[in-house]
Amino acid sequence: MRYLTIALAKGRLANKAMEMFEAIGISCDEMKDKASRKLIFVNEDLGVRFFLAKANDVPTYVEYGAADIGIVGRDTILEEGRKLYEVMDLGVGKCRMCVCGPESARERLEHHELIRVATKYPNIAKDYFYNQKYQTVEIIKLNGSIELAPIVGLSEVIVDIVETGSTLRENGLMVLEEVCGLSARMVVNQVSMKTENERITAIIKKFQSYLKKNAGK
Ligand code: PRP
């Protein structure tokens, strides 16, 4: 039997996803050894293997079929724009993509002024301002601690993830506009969806009933 390969975005999301896979009977003991430097973890009995990758690389592995299934945030899926099927909302890692800044930026935003937007998500920001708001802005790509940008005068606003809102509050910033809601998603390679349809559909169905059972918990 060919291995079914599952790519997980490293970090908190991978741990949550593994809890879910275990709950539906797809466990991987090899993965529990935190000291291990192994990159790929196999369950020989089930013919399934998992690997951890940087979130941004998960859609790439799935598009090219190096992974049949991927678990990754919607932010990454939108930003990467890869060809794949997004089959399920896992309902975890819920947060929002927002335009944020100081109160003083609100008016400039509303008047469609040519402002600077700092973000780790240039494609999402471009789509939002150019295709949805028809507003010309200058987008500046950063790699982290995005909230710094308006504080030190690099940009007027940022497009970034807001979860609890505490990073914004502690830095005198606020949500000015909401771009979209986010959460963890299951994605599937388009060819695997046909060639491995039976196994993949079985996993999707089990996940769906697990999510239904645990709804509201
Ligand atoms: C994310 C995001 C915000 C923060 C939002 O950053 O970019 O900075 O979390 O969370 P909050 O609303 O609960 O405060 P992350 O910690 O992933 O690091 P980064 O700044 O390097 O992107």
C-alpha cells in the first residue's frame, strides 16, 4: 500500500491536529519523542506518514503532491494561492486578519489616501486593498513583529492576525477594518483526491463526525 502523506504546519497547530488524528484512530507514536530530530514519522500499520514543515511550505508540498493532505491556517492558504482543494474547517486556531493602526490612521484609511501598509501577508493585503476596496496603497513586506511598523513610523497601518487583541492593546493600536476570518484548514492535493479518494474521504468523514461530536466543547 502506498503511504498516505500528511504535512502539518509546525507549532501549536501541529499539536492540535495530531490530537485530532489520534482521536479518529490515526496515531503516530514516533512523533511523541520530542528529543528526536527525525523529520518524517511513520505509522506502518496504517500506511500513513506525517511530516512537519514551515506553515508557508505546507501548501507547496500539497500542490506538488509530495503530501496528499495538509493541515495549515487559512492565512497561509490565502497568501500562498496554491492549487489545492480546501476541504474542511477544523474550527481551531480561530483568529481574524485585520487592518490595524493607531486611531489617527482611521481617517486616512477612510479617505482612501495613499498610505503605507506593513504586513507579513503582501498578497492578502494587495487583494484586500486593490480588489475589494479599490484603494491604492504601498505595501511593505515584513517578517514578524508587524505591530512595530506604525509605532516607529514605517507605515500608517498594518495587515496582520489578531487573536486576543492583546498585542494591539499593549502597543496603543486597534483594529480599524476586518479583512477576513481565519482558522485551521485541511487541504488536499487535487490528484490525490482522485487516486486516493477512498482513504482521503474516510479521513474527512471521520474528522467531520469528530468535529460534530466536539462542537461547542
Ligand atoms: C501573531 C500576530 C500578532 C499576534 C496576535 O504574531 O502577528 O502579532 O500574534 O495575537 P494577539 O491578538 O493574541 O495578541 P506571532 O506571535 O505569531 O509572531 P510574529 O509577530 O513574529 O508574527
